[in-house]
Amino acid sequence: MDMMMCPHETRHKLWSLLGDIPPPFQPQVSVLSAREEPTYRLEHLSFANGVGDTVYGYMLLPRDIETPAPAILYHHEHGGKYSLGKDAAIKVRENGYAPGLALVEAGFIVLAIDAYGFGQREHQGPGGASESGASTELSLFKQFLWQGRSLWGMMVHDDLTALRYLRARPEVDPARIGAVGMSLGGSRTTWVAALDETVKAAAPISQMTRYRDFADSGNLRMHAIYYYVPGMLVSGLDMEHIVALTAPRHQLILTGDLDPLSPIDGIHKVMAYAGEVYRAAGAPDNLALMLYEGVAHAYLPAMVEASRDFFLRVL
């Protein structure tokens, strides 16, 4: 195991890898509509992200909560489901769960936004209405490279800006904020928690391994283009350093042991390094791995329940 890196130096390097992106800021949010559901209030909102694009999101507020209340930044997945986006939080899946609803019904305020190219942003690329989905995603990747940015950096920028809004809401206890998501959402969760210490608990699901181990697997075709951070493999950093930045805050990693996007050897290397950092920080029990045997790339009901119970325990 290499020597543990200084957190300040690691964060500085991560920011440089993301490219020439503006710092997160306190956005001016417009509530476009609101409706009352049986167990929660749903607000449809939007904000300008500071680089000419509009971010759309949902805020879910439990009925009859005592405020200030704990809150979760929910990150949707990819899976080629470009039209889904933030609706992933409230749409009941084939497994019987809507992850955002499970959280709001447990008493958490939930914020979910559309990442670039998803949901209401499917046509928010250089080609406008002439392209959608994967075409928008690829065009955005190219455009941002020309601008000295990265698609991944801009996704993370929007998430960090949304986090600023979430913790400023009067109903939210800013000392009790968590982040969760699966696949693309898992990586968003990991990076946001690493870069912003106001995230007190993180639960990345079905996306956790070293970039180097994934590269060595030869399966680069299996990940969408957002995943590729320019310079990552020559930066001296890898996923273990990003995960370790969350120490000593709470972190629960949930993933299948047969997930081709998360080679198991890489998971164990991440846990070994980050575990040492957590021990050195005096919080060895604040980092945990739930490995699901015989499971590939999935968002199981058990994962929804485990992440919800984790947040109930630590927030």
C-alpha cells in the first residue's frame, strides 16, 4: 500500500482533473410547480448552473416532519435510461421500490436533479432538439473537451451546486445530510462526498472499484463516456484516494461481487487503503462494505433497504 496522501492535496488534484469548471455556488432556485401526495409534498424546481444551462430537479418533503430534518441528495443512475433522470427517485421499479419514496417515507427530505443529458435535459446539448440521449451525451463530452472541461466535471459541478441549495433550505438540518445513488449515481455520490465535507453520510451503490482495475479488465466499452475523467490514470490518484477523503464521516458501499463494472479485486484494494485512512482517523467502524454474492450490476430491494436503514442510523 502506498503512503497515505494529504486530503488537501488529493482534493486539489481532483479539482484539477475535473477541468476548468466554475466553483459550486448558491443557486437561485425557481419552484415551477408543487403538488401534495399522500405521504409527501413534491416540488418541481429549476436553477441556472452558471455556465448557461438549466438544471431541473425534484424536492420531496415528508408530511408532518419536525424541522430541521435530515436530508438526502439522491443521484440517479445511467443504464441508458436518458428519459428517466430525476424520475428515478419517485418511479416504482420492477423490484417494487422507488428509492426516493423509500427515503421520504422514512422521514428524509430528498433532492434529486437531472444530470447532463438526462430527464428534462435530454436535448440540452450542442445539437439541441436535433439530438437526444446518447447523442447528447457524446456531443456534450466533445464540447466540454474543447472548453477545457469534462462531462464528468460538469455533472459533479451541478451536484455540488444542488447540495448548496439543499443545505440552505429552511426545512433541512445542514448537519445531517447524506448522499446516495446507484451506478452513475454511485460515482456521483462518491465524488460529491469526497469534495464536500458537508455530506455526513454516503452510500454509493453498484459502482465501486479502482479506475486502473477497471481499465485492466478490458471492459471499457461497457461504461458510458461520462465515466472517463481525462488524466485519471496518470494522476497518481485512484478510487481508494477518493473514497478515503470521506473519512472519518460515515460511508456504506453496497455492490455485487460479480459486477463487471466493479472488478472485485479493485473493490478490495479500495477498502484496504480507505480502511487504513479511517483507522488512522479514529473511525474504523464508519466505513463498511456490503458485498452481495452472485450479484452483477443491480439495484436490489435489499440495497434500497440497507441504504435507508444506514441513513436512519447515522443521520
